[in-house]
Amino acid sequence: MALKIQALHVGTLKDFPTAAITFQRGFGTTHDVAMIMFLVTGGEHPVIVDTGTGDPEFTAKYHGYNLVRPPEQEPRVVLERAGVDPAEVGTVINTHLHWDHCSNNDMFPNARIVVQSEELKYAVDPLEPNLAAFERLPGILPPWVRALDRITTVRGDAEIMPGLSVVHLPGHTPGSQGVLIQGEESRYLLAGDCVDTHVNWAGDDRLSHIPSGAFTDLHAYMDSFKKIEQLNCSVIPSHDLKVLEKGTYV
Ligand SMILES: [Zn+2]
């Protein structure tokens, strides 16, 4: 069965430090970063891959970033425009448990939430430099905890439904995973933050692919790039505004 992917725009982080996205490149410069919730339709039920951030006030208070989210980019509004009732969503997949990928998990009351086992374990007790990214912060509960009762874990690569499987891509975090989706015209990989932008995947004169500036294991990260090369697929990055220009992938 051919599946369809829609990239839904749920906000933009303005003036984000470029070196945090492209490994040791662009120090002192900033750019705007897309927050994207992916909707996959054509299967038994709608699937959501990554659920985006909290609201701008929360983002400023706990992460210090300027999130711009006009009313038409509110997650509920975006889903309604796409014709999806959150209660119909049967599966949510988190590429990883960083705050900007799982903060609206609790919006989907009937979905099972698919996470790599290693990711869940790391998110409970991350190393100190990673505490904020997983929202292990004083006085608040991490967003994935609000839907903990619906989380199911996988270990490594696994088929989730016909035409859609998860692929373990560690490096950015221990349990980062991509989502491999068979469309009618192509096979796609929603790469999570293993590939933040097209620039990361395209590489430059020094590297065939550029890692994120944030990672827990650079060895694993470079192996994950090799693994993606073998998948024979079109790579869709997680945070590139250009992904929203095309918007629909079939
Ligand atoms: Zn991340």
C-alpha cells in the first residue's frame, strides 16, 4: 500500500545558532529552524511522526529560544486543516525524545507511541549536558512522561505497519530512529535529527555528510550515515524550512 507524507508546519525557532545544527560550522551565525510534525496517511489509520514543541512562552522560559507560532501553526489547527482528528491517530512515532520532537504526544489519546528502548532509558537519566534537551529540569515533568502509559518500545529496526518501518540511527541520541516509508513514487526516510537539514545530508568539501552539533556518540553517528546510504531512499530532514515548501511526499 502506498503511503503519503505531509510535512505540517508547527512553528519556527528564530535566530537559532547555526553551529548547533551543522557540526563546527557557522559559529557566530544564526538561521531559522522549522518545527515539523509529519502526518502519514494511506494506511489503516493516520500516523504522526514527531509532535513538536510546547508553546512559545514555555520554549522561551525553559530553553531560551524564540519560537514563533502564529495561530494557523497551532498543532490542533494544523491537524484540523489536514482533516485529521487527533483521536483517530493510531500510532505516534518519536524519532527521539528531545523536547522539540515529543511535546504534544499527549494530544493523541488513542495512539500507541513508538520509541526506541534505548532512547527511553537515556531520557530518564541523561548526562548533564543533555538534561535540558530531554526536559529533565527542576519543577517540570518531561513531555513524554505525560503520555507514558501509551509508550511501546522497539529495539533496533522494526516494521510498524505495511510500508512503514523504523530504523535505528543512533548518534544524535542513543535511541534516535528514522522512519522509512514507502510512497507511490519513492521510498522516503524521515531522518529525525540524524539529518537536520538538506545541507547536513549534502555535506561540503570536508565531509560527505555533516552531523548535528549535538550528539551523544560520534562513532555511532557516522555509522548511521553509512546505514542511510544503504537504504536507497530520499532523505527528508527534520528541521529544514525547504521540506515545508514541497510539503507533500508521495
Ligand atoms: Zn534532537
